[in-house]
Amino acid sequence: MKRLLLAWLLPAAILLGGCSLLSQSPPAVGPVTLTDKVAEKTMAPLNPTDKFSTATQLIYASALVQNARKGTRVDAEWTFDKEGQGTYVPVDSSGVTFPQAGKENYVAFSLKAVTTFMPGTYKVRILLDGKPAREATFTIAEKQ
């Protein structure tokens, strides 16, 4: 009788365990918020804007990542429309891998000016596990 009960409980446990895995939502990236400042502990964006001056030294792209699993990879690719015709060239890239699972966590990627930023249109694209997830366009203008 014990063997019969174990033989029934094991597949049921596997099946129920599998169902809970299937019901978990996949990782997702919320909208990208551009800013010149993020909260130090949470990386949540402060002072959101999509317009910066050439005097700006640091620009952040912050996004809320939901349902990240251990090993989830989030990358940012920064590009610049050098010719002003929609042809973007790479400027910088960086990434982060989640060391553990989490319900909601902000990630913030930064783009730092070497001396000053060139005026024009820029774009940041956020990738989730190597696949495009979100993007945002912003401008940098001469300081007035």
C-alpha cells in the first residue's frame, strides 16, 4: 500500500510543481525613463526628461524589470544619430545579470560624457536576455 501511495504521490508532486513553474510570469522590462539622476539604493529614476544640454555629464536610462529570474540578463545599447538622418552609430553598451530572482527591480544604465556630449538625437535600447525589449530616444542640445 505504501508503494502504491508513493507511486501516486511522486507524479502528482511533479505535475503540481510543473504547474507552478508554468504559471510564473516571464521576465519583462517596463518603459525606459531617461534622467540625470537616480535614487542611490533603488535605481528608480528622479527628474525624468528626454532633453539634456551638452553640459550634462551623466545620463541614465532606468527601467523596472519584473519577474527576473536568477541569471536574467539586461543590457543597454546607446547609439547616436551622427548624421541627423536616422542612422544611429554605437556609442556605448553595458549590462547586468541578476544574481537572484526578484519580483520588481530597477536597473539603471549610464552614459558618461568624455568631455561634453555632441548635440543631436540619441537612442538607448534595452535588451532582455539578448532580445530587444524597450527603447527610448532623447536629444542633447547646446547649453543656452
